Amino acid sequence: MKKLVLSLVLVGFGSFAMAQVTPAQKEKMQQRRAEMVKNQEQKREQHFAEMQKELNLTQSQLNQIHAIQERHQAERKVAMQRNQEMRKQKMEGMKQNMQQMDDEMRKILTSDQYAKWQAKKQQKMLERKAKMKKHRAPMGGKKAMKS
């Protein structure tokens, strides 16, 4: 039993250690993000150029379309932030519920039973994470399928 608990603790600490983002990784992520923004802007301009050519738009019409799309993009951004805040609140509520259940279980179970229950719960969580990781598409998987 002690070996099981010890191994779960070591796996947990190992997971946290691997989850740390190094400065080089952070810089690489920022570069990727900047490239994505640049590519999106290029695609957007290309899209407007195609629209102007295909629909024979005047500069006035093109400016109005730009304004409409910028307004809608701002609205989407606000909605996305709102949804992100709601998800955060939901997660906080779920964490509180889990903590409350944990406290209640601690009152009911003996220390050995509680340790076994915690180990079992940790094992199930690791299995779920592994299963989700297995089914998760690799980075860029959608792009590879479209090409």
C-alpha cells in the first residue's frame, strides 16, 4: 500500500515538473502566436482583395465592410472573454464541491481508508488524463487533413 501511494506521489510530482514552461518554450510560443496573427492578417487582406475583385466593390463599400467585420470581431472577443470568465467560475464551483466532498469523506473514513480512497481517486484521474491525451488530436492535425 505504501509503495502504491509513494509511486502515485512521485508520478504527481513528475507531472508537475514536466508541466513547467521554460523561457525558451515561452519565447517559441510567443513567436508562433506572432506568426499566427501575421498570417491571419494576411489572409484577411487577401480575402478583402478577392471580395473587391469578385464583387467589383468600391473603396467606400470596402471600408464599410471593414468596419462591420471589425465591429463583429470586437463583439466576438467580448463574448469569448465572458465565456472564459464563466468557465473560470464554474471550475471554482466544481473545486469547492470536490473539496467539500473530500472534507466529508475525511470525517467518515479512517486514515487508512481515506488514503486508499485518495489513491484510487488519483489513479482514476491519471487514467482519464491518459485516455483524453490518447484521443486528443495532435497539434496541427486539422490543418494536415485539409491540405
